[in-house]
Amino acid sequence: MPMKATPLIYGIDDKPPWKESILLGFQHYLTMFGSTVAIPLILAGPLGMTDPTDVGILIGTMFFVSGITTLLQTAFGTRLPIVQGGTFSFLAPAFAICGMTALANEGWEVRMLHLQGAIIAGAVVEIALGYSGLISRMLRFVGPITIAPTIALVGLALFKIGAPIAGTHWGIGGLTILLMILFSQILRHKHRALELFPIMLGILLAWGVAGALTWAGVFGGEVVDAAGEVVQEAHPAHVSLVRVQNARWVQVPYPMQWGVPIFGLAAFVGMLAGYLASIVESVGDYYACARLSGAPVPTRKLVSKGLGMEGIGCLVAGLMGTGNGTTSYSENIGAIGLTRVGSRRVVQVGAVMMIVLGMVGKFGAVFTTIPQPIVGGMYCMMFGMIAAVGLSNLQFVNLNSSRNLFILGFAFFMGLSVPEYFEANPLVFADPWGWFSDILNTLGRTGMAVGAVCAMVLDNLIPGTDLERGLTHWHPGVRDEDLSGPPL
């Protein structure tokens, strides 16, 4: 039986005074802050986006879109107090798309347009499957044995951009990791701020140390000779405010700001794996958010409506050019549990803040000054946590079953091994079958797609009881019309 939620200060339909709503909304905004900043910083590398001005615009666009999609979901979707924002599930497919052979010699703008096309096409599929109710029916074939490797591989597949980036200066990168561990695991019960914002506080303190050492001359900046040639690169932990000074005060994101999206079948098929992981994660979030905010248990119709609206959110994100989609944020559900404030109005106030700050150009530019070692330290913490969240789904599964161990081991191994093979040996088919080789290469390079397919096919093919597979706990004994996803 799920635990009873603590009595709420404000329930889902309550409307706190405006002063309280603004402060509580800002807290929700701060909770999703770290993830929303991290995604554009991660994407910039594979895209080849090197100009800090462009990266700042990308960050601002992420916040702007998060605000819009949160308002859409809370007003017309599930109407739960649930924040919408970028998703790490889309990163692995995005890396595979950016690494496509056809895009090897193209600029970052072309890669972004292909990425936008894949996100928009996938969004149309999610909208159709969501509002038709098919997704909630299809999820009955997706149990914890499928979800565990799919989610875990989102984090594990990004291991190449963790320690190598933090290690550009282990002093600052290591400090970032140590501070985050200290705040999130050791001191989290000492102060409420440490419990709510451990990642953000770790980044801010490490950032401050890097800034102080830059000011003291320890971390030097770029040195240019009289001819304009760079004779010395900036220190990896150097903090430069020139990017902020050069940014505009007002930078309003708009549809197709990078150009007209380019649609390709291979990119679209590869991105569907990201949509699968995002959908399953969101279904679980709906149940958790409803329980903590005092709302009724979501019905199949409500789940379908929410997923359809998430598809619309991804469509908005694709048109605006975030290079990512949108999904429900579990960080904010945790904030509801900690603060006992489940008011819809509070989340909507936070969404308005996201929209306003997303239009301030200097706001996004500030985050481009975060040194790379700090970004790398943040990756180590966040991606490790994503992998662990995926593994946590195995609590429902009988891990003494040789059947389950075989499926899980095979899915994990293939999810890590097959992308290495496709990187070294991409398939090349002669015309007119070149498009098919592009699809296979994109899927093969996406570890979470490989793991998801292996686990889902084998879990539904190899005989096993519902109790053994974890489905008894995943779908408890309730009416079919009342539940279509995992309880939390």
C-alpha cells in the first residue's frame, strides 16, 4: 500500500496569497534550475556550438519554453501542479543524430535543424498516441525490466563527458563533486536549503571559488598578440564576464530562430527511443504528483491527456529550437513533498517567472561563464543519479530469477556495447537503401534504444510470472480504467 501523504498546507486548488505564491513559485523555479541549465550546456558540445552568445540564447530559450509548456500542462493537460522542462532522455538520441555521417562536415546550425525536425516529428506521434489513448494501453507491455535499463542507460551512455570534462582541472571539478555530495547526502538534514538546492549550491560555491581565483590572477584568460592571434588559451577554470557584457538585455526567443527544421527518417526513428523513456517517466510522475498534492488518482483518460499535452510541449520546444523536448520534472514533485504546498497557482507563478527570465539575454549569458570543470562535475553527479534512478525500478523484480538476470544483463551489455560497434563500423548501403542504413546507424548508436528493444522483446517473449517480472507491484490490483502506469 502506498504511504499516506503528509497533510498539505495548500492543496491543488488552493490559492495562496500572492506574496506567498511568488516566493513559493520562485522556489519551484530554483528546483528545476540545475537541470534546465545543464541540458543546453551538454548539447552545445555535440552540436559544435562554440559561440557563448549562441549558448546563452539556447539557455534562455530552454527557460522560456519550460514556462510556456508548464502553463499549458497545468491549465489544459493533467492540471496537476507539475513543472515541464527539458529531458535528459533526449540527449543520447541527440548525440547520435549530431554524429550522423551526413552531418560530419556541417555547421552547428544544420545539426540543430535536423535535431528540431526529429523532435517535431516525434512530438506529432506522441500527440496522436496520447490523445487517442493508445499510449496508456501500450504501456502494459512495458514493465520494470524494460524501464530499468532504458533509464539507466540514459546516464551510463554519457560517461564520456563526465570525468574527462571535470578533469580539465580536478581542483575545481573535484571541489564541485565534493560540495554536491556534502550538501545532498551528508548535510541535507541540517538546513532546508541544503535539502532543496544541493546541486545549485554546489555549483554556486565552486563557481565563486573559480571567480575569486580568476580575479586573483591564478586562472588566466586568453592572451592575444598584436595580430589578433591567440598565443595562450584561457585556463579551463577561468571565469570571464565579457560574454555577459556583450549579451543583449532583451532576447525574445521565437519559432524557427535557427532556421527551418529539416526532417529525416533516420533522425526521427532514433529520437523515438527518447520519447519512450520520457513517456514512462512522466506517467510515474503523474501518480506521485497527484498523491502529494491531494488530487485524485489519475485515470487512464487523464494520463492520456497529459501525455498528449507533453507532445504539444515537445512540438513547441522543437519549433523554438531548444534542441530538446519537454517532460515532467520529478525534482518539483519532491519539492511538493518537502514543502507540503501542492497548489496549482504556485507552479503557474513559477512558470511565468521562467518565461520572463527566458527573455532576458544577460540572464542566459551568465551561465555561459560557468567553467568547464564545474560543468563536468555536475555531469558526474547528475548522470550517476539518473543511472541509479533507472536501477531503482528493479526493487519490484525478482532478482533471484535467472530469467530476469539474463534479460537485464543482456540489455545492459548490448546497450553499452552495440553503440561502440556502430561508431567503429557504421553501415553503408548502396542506393536506394541509404536511408535504411542511416536509420540503423542512428538506432545502433543510441544505447538506450538498444537496451529498451532488447529488454522489452525478451521480457514479453520469455515466459515468466507477473510476480517474477515485477508486474504485480508495478500494476497493483486496481481497476483497468483507474491505472495505466506504475505507482510511486
